[in-house]
Amino acid sequence: MNELHAVFAVPEDADGKRADAVLAGLLDVSRSVAATWCVDGYFSSNGRVLGKSDKLHAGQEITADVPEQRDPLAVVVEPVDDLKILGDDEHFVVIDKPVGVAAHPSPGWVGPTVVGALAAAGYRISTSGAPERQGIVHRLDVGTSGVMVVAKTEHAYTLLKQAFKERTVDKMYHAVVQGLPDPLKGTIDAPIGRHPGYDWRFAVVEGGRPSVTHYEVLEAFGKASLVEVHLETGRTHQIRVHFSALRHPCAGDLTYGADAKLAAELGLTRQWLHARKLGFTHPGTGDYVEYVSEYPQDLQYAVDALRSGEI
């Protein structure tokens, strides 16, 4: 988008509505983009910066000073040094995604992406899917590390997408959660939707999308437990939301209620959550294949500290 410098009045039909919703409609951008621009201080009214949740009134003057924006969905080709290749053939590439890397470009994200890193490494991936997420058949959160598969061919993309949709893929995670879940082995079956009170968060809500998480405690450390998790569904933040709802949030996950003091003691700057194993039917041979990712340094340090009894 080109830079925008303008003064405009809030229309009658926007009276009483939130700033991010109104600005999204007036400027023809997504609500998340409008909210980000509000946070960045690009809008003001009556001499003060306009907040994204401020309620506007009809006739209110808004001053916009938006600098030129790069396309938020453009793939930026840049290497990611600690992105490892776990498997690679003519059909797909399996990576060990590091923390701090998004699967693909999206509004509000300006960091590295899996799509951009693979392009920088010379990989040619499937052209199926939206331009910014070609080859991407599933995603991991920016703050979650571990195994992820990317399709190289259209055939592989179609079959892998179908496998994830039909839930025939074995997605196994490890998480360190606060306290000790009771029972030690169980299933969390609770619908997940947008959090009614907070942007960028999800919650167990009535009328949410069906979400099922299976877990088993592997080790109990007192203040926290190492659990193995298998996902039956794949909702955004599913593991984090479900364990937070049980009052056992992932250690380090301050967004979903984790204890900041424990996070500091464990040296965590993100949630302790790792995509440990991914198993699926090979789209070329029909054989079952499986890939495993070792814990990255920050997560291993936290587990070692818990096992030593120092925490």
C-alpha cells in the first residue's frame, strides 16, 4: 500500500463502533492490519493517538499518517541458519522448524518464514495453495519448534492436505505444563474459538470448533510435568488453550496464564511446546514414514533444570 496522509470523518453508520473495525472498512484492509496500524500510532483524533479498541462517534475527525507498507503477504527470500532438514525427496521436504519462524507470510508478521527460508536454500516447492503459502499443508505457531512437512509437488500437496484434513497424520508433541495433570492420561474434548475479551487469543468457548487433545504424563517434576500430546484436531493454539483451560498452562506461556517467575527460573522466553514427531503415508510410495525432532537448546535446558531438582 502507498503511504496515506489524510483527514476524514467517521460516517454515521460507524457511530459507537471500535476504531480497528471502522478503519478496516474505510481503508479496505483487514481488521488485524488496522489494529496493528493503531498500535503503531498511525491514527490520531483530537490530538491523541487512537487506540484500536477506542469507540468512535459519527463525525469524529481522524488523522491518518500511514507510511508506505510492503505487501504483508509477499514472500521474503531469506535464509534461516538454524532451520534443519530432517527428510528430503522428490515429493516433500521435512524440516525442523526453529522458534521465531512463521510457516508463511501473514499480516502483522515481519520475521522469517519457512517458505522464504526454503526458497533461499534453493528448494522448489508445490505451487498449490495461496501464493504466500505454496506447499504449506500444515503450520506450527511462531513460538513452537519442531517437525513440519512441506510439499514439493502438486500430487504430494493434494495427498498431504487430504491426510491432515482426514486426521490420518500422527502429530505428536511434547510439552512441559505447570503442575501435575489429573488424571495422568486422558483426553481434553472442548471447543475452541476466539477469546471474547482479548485480541490474538483463543479460548474454550461455547459454540467453538470441535477440538480434541489426547495426553499422557511422561515425567512429573513437582512444579511442572513433561507430557506427550497427540492431536486429533489441529486448531490454532490448541494445546496451549486446552492445558490453560485445565489450569496447567505450558511453562513459559505467559499469554495463556503461565507463571512468569517459573518461566524465568527455567530460562524460558516462550512456551515449552515442541512438535516432537510427525508420521504420515508417503505420497509417492504409500509407505508409512516418521520423522523425529530433538529438543532445541532452550527447551532442553529447562527440562534438565527440572530433572536436577534445582527448580
